[in-house]
Amino acid sequence: MKSIAAMAALLLASTSAFAAVHTVEAGPNAQERLQGALIEAEPGDTIEIGAGRFELTDGLSLDVDNVTVRGAGAGESILDFTNQVGAGEGLMVTSDDVVLRDFAVENSRGDGIKSKEADRIVYHGIRVEWTNGPDANNGAYGIYPVESTHVLVQRSQVIGASDAGIYVGQSQQIIVRENMVSQNVAGIEIENSFNADVFENMVTQNTGGILVFDLPNLPQMGGHSVRVFNNMIQDNNTANFAPEGNIVAGVPAGTGVMVMANRNVHVFENVIQDHGTSNVMLVAYTESFDDPNYEPTIRDVVVHSNVQGRAGYAPDFEGGEQLAAAVGGTLPPVLWDGIGTGIVVNDEVPVLTLGLTTPGQPLTQAQPSMAELASETPAASPEAVVLPESMLAAIQ
Amino acid sequence: MTRALLALFGWLALVSASAPVPAPAPVATDVIMGDTLPRSLSEFRFFTDGIGQTPNARVIGYDLNTPLFSDYAVKNRFVYVPEGQTARYAESGVLEFPVGSALIKSFGYPADFRDPDSPVRWIETRVLLRRESGWVALPYIWNEDGTDAVLARAGRRLPASWIDMDGETQEISYRVPNQNQCKTCHARDGEIALIGPSARNLNNGQRLAQWVDWGILDRAPDNAPRVPRWDDESDGTLDERARAYLDVNCAHCHNGSGSASNSGLFLAYEESNPVARGILKRPVAAGRGSGGFAFDIEPGHPQRSILLFRMEARDPGIAMPELGRELLHEEGIALIRRYIATMENQG
């Protein structure tokens, strides 16, 4: 008991007693002043970014634990990287317990905001935007937490990313909620990650809406336990503008949700509609790979209780049109490659299987047919992700 | 006039006879080990002159078999180990330096690279201080007259220009890294680590033994490993020299516990997994850094290899390394092009 009191006192001392607020205003020499504040911050401090446009030439970075970076609003405090000449991203965070909120990053040459090995990071009320709209020359990821435990991205907006608007990679215990993502190649992508809840997001006008992927040859593989629910996923038909070579360059325009090479993924209670290729696509990894530890198939993927609208009227993959013609003019809203176990679709919509049997098999060997994937005993849903109280308290 | 000169000579004779110039105060080990961030480089007393050319006692200059390319800047490297202590030899990785040690590296450009006597204008000096808590990295920028350098934790851009080996004038916006950028390259599992001074990159046949003689290294085995000089064809095979180049220029981030750990592309000299080395490895988070190509290295096809594409780029969203390179390293590019071109096509 005594030790708890002592610890509480210590915590108080470390968070409030010495916490300072450093305000940085827009204006000349913004680069050095803002970067200086980020470097000189002490744990517990807040960096206030004033309203206005900060003209920046190099990436910014934060490497101090327990710092809040707070602007006057996503439309007010704008970190403008239009004239960036150095570094791979706009803002890079490499420390734990950081809160980023209420500011915008525009036109960074590479990624917008990246956080790496940054546990318990919070993105709240952030906007990352490439202001010229979809363009292969835009940076890859808007909001990009990677290799982190406990990630919260909420009430943020990403527009124009040439890969994924919100991309969470090689992380675990993740919540992505109440965001708006549009005009990206992928709206939201959860990749090589464990335990993610993606809900109440507005996902429109991307190439593909929400992707749950796993890729080979990476330090963390075996993505699993992802719930995608209560999202509005609509009209993701933007032509794919990702540079070739990237995995998302192969995502057909007009894809609502795509699950690839993952286990225990539940897609439910979403509205998914107006997708030229498919509302829900369930597939194995198709490229060749050399990695004995990688599992390319999907397992225990459950789709239920979604409201599904129009789909399959403009399939954006080779042979798609012929395939659609063969099954009555449009593709059914759910498309499965035919590979994997425990695949359940309880939505009352038709499902087309390509009838493939091994990952990487060419589409020319497809034997398409309608599939019956309903089941009364689907795999149990993953538990809800619970984040530490401190993360939620930080944005009260 | 004559009398004045005579008086001066007399005074000079007096001082030189009776009071020899006192030895300069030794390196301020207490400042290295302290918890302050000194405002001026001179507070460490690494050098006995202002401009950082004449090292103090136990400050020893060195170079590496294969150095990092930094926009053709010339570099002066020094190591300091406190009296009575030695660094510990390590066969792999960097040497282990005792608390109180420092590594000092100055960056600058001669006015004319064709003229070996051309004076170097030193821009900045970066120090790594070994404190009880670990390494601390600090960048210092030289003042105009070169008498001292001042701490610049947030970094700075400064104009730099020179005449290159072909007689062309080069001008760049030279980036002095900020303190976090120091760590971007010097990170291992989130802590600051050394990059250059490994036994294999220091080992030129004599240096390790010299360091033992000078009392700054504990031992120097005869069979210490060695990486070749990347640009000396007589010093190693093409494969060895390319690996050495990629190790020094890329592997500080591209290793399993470095800043690019999430890429899965690992370029350390000893990395043996071909996919991890980039061979037929697909990009992960490259964005437009992929250049539209499918593999980091496609054996036999340098022009279709992402690794070379990014070395040949100047756009900050594409260029690799991400920090400290604005110009293309033509000679390094040529080496890696040959390395990929001569690889057997395994696809």
C-alpha cells in the first residue's frame, strides 16, 4: 500500500509537477524552432503548434517519451512540406506514450507521419493530405505506425496517399476508429499485425477501402485477429495510382474490403456498397516467395451482418469482364479465390469462388462457380482490443 | 624600430628559455561524462587549435577501410579514450569503448578537390560521448572564422560549394543533422550505437596493433577480420567490396534492430539470407521508392533493381540513404551496378 502511494506520488511528480508547455508559432525559421522544441522537450511536456502554415524543408522528428504535440486544429495548424528537400517523411516519432493531435501535415515527399517502435501512440484529430489529389508522385502512407504495441488512430483524415491512408504495420493491439479516408490507393491497411479493431470509419473514393494483409520476408508475420465493423465503406472506385512493385498496386479499383493471407478476421455490420469489382474479396497471397515461415492462405475469415449494396459492375482485373459476363453480367459482391479454410460468409449475398486450389495459381486455371459459405458455427470472433487507460485519458 | 625588435627578441628568448610553453590542458573527460550539453566544442578540449586540426593528447586520428558517403564531404575522424583505460576488442560489431570515451568527426570541403593543398572549409563536427547512461550524439557547427563550433541540436542547412575532381563547381544545401537524425542512423533497439569503428573496418593491417601500443585498445589478434576498401579492386572481390559498401552506407538502418528493421531488407556484411539481402525481395513500404520495379535486387538486371534506383535518385521521397545524401555517389553506384549485373540470374 505504501509503495502504491509512493508510486502515485512519483507519477504525479513526473507528469504534472514538471510538465511544461512550449508554444511554437508559424513564421521565419520554423524548421529549426519547431525541431528544437521537439528535441528539447522533457517527458510530460506539451508542444503547442500555433495556428498558421509552417513552411518546412526537412522532416521533423520526436524521440522523447510521454510528449504531446498539439495544434489548434487540423484545419488551423498546418505543417507544410511542399518544399521539402530532405528526409523520408514529414514527422517521425520513435518514442513511447506520445500523443499527436489537432494539426495537419501537407504534401510531404515521402510518408506523412511515421511512428516506429512507438508504443501507446495516439493520433487524434490529425489531417494528412496531398493537396493535388490522387497522384503516383504523392507520398506512400499518410498515418504510418509500425512495429508498435498499442496504437490508437482516431478522428483523423487522410487524403491522397499513393499507398495507404492509414497503414498499421507489424504492430499489435490496434484501434483505428472514426476516421475519414478518401482518394488514397488503400483507405486503411492493417498489415502483418495482431489484434486490430477497425470501426466507425468513413472510407470512400479510394482504390480499395479496407485491406487486411500479410506479407512474407518481414520480421513480424502471421497477421491475425482483426475485426472490421460498423464502417461506411462506399464507392472506392478510384483508379489505382500506386507505383508498380508495391503490393497495393495489385488491388483492383472498386474493392471494398480485401483480406489476404490472414487468420481470424471478422468483417461485420458494415455498410459496403458501390464497388465496381467487389464489396469483399477474400484471397491468398499470389506472388512467388522464399520464406518457410510464411503462410499465404486465409483461415477463419467470417463475413456477416453487413449491409451490402451494388458491386461487381466494373471488375478491374484481367479477365474480369469475361468472368462477369459468364455469371450473368456482374460479379457477385463477395469474391473468394477458393483457397483457405474456415471461410464463412453469412451475408445474404451471392459469393463467387474462382475455384483455385493453391496460392499463386494463374487465373487462367480458375474454375469459377457460385459458392455456399454460410455456416451456423463460424469461428469465434476475436476479443475486443483494450488499450491502456493512459492512452484514452491523454485525449480527454 | 630596431630597439623595439631587439626588445621583442629579448622577450622571446626570455620566455623560451625560462618558461617553456606549457602543455595544453588535457581533454575534459569530466565534460564528456557529465550531464550537460556543452554549448561549444572547445569545452571538451579535443583540439589544441581552434579549427579542430591538431588533436590533444590521447585524441587519435583514424580512418576506415570503407567509409560512409556524405555528399563528397571530406572527414576527419578522431577517437579519445581516457588515460588508463582501453576499448575492448570485439570480433564482430563495433569496439566497446569505456565510459568517458568520445568519437569526433568533422565534415568539410576543400575549395578544389584537384588540389591536394587546397584548404578545407570545415562545416561541422559531430561528437559521440560515452556516458554512464550510454552514447550521446551532438552536432556542432563551426563559426565563420573557424575558432570554435557551437552546438546545434536542431541541425541546420548551410550552403556548401567546391570544385570537384572534374573541375566542375558543385553547390549544395548541406544538411547538418539534428540530434534525432544522429540517432536515426546510430540507433540499435532504440539506443544510440556506434557505426564505424568495428575491428573489421578499422583493420588496415597495422592500426589495431598501433591502438594497442598507444594504450587505447586492449588487444589486437593477428587474425582480426577485415573488410576491403570498397574502391580498391586489388583489395577484395567485387562481391566483398559491394558488401562492404552496402554495410557501411545502408546497414546502419537496414539491420534487424535498426531504423529500417520493418523493411526486412538487411544489408550487414555478414547477412547471409539472400532474400534479406534484397535478392528477389519485394518491396514492403517503398511507395514510389519502388520505381515501378518488383524486386530490391533482380540478379543480372541493375536497371530493374529498386536498390540501385534509389541510390540513383535525388528526390527525398525516393533517395537512399534518406539522410545526408543530396548528390549521387557516382562511384558507389557504378560498384553496385556491377555487383548486381554480374549476379547470376536466379529467377
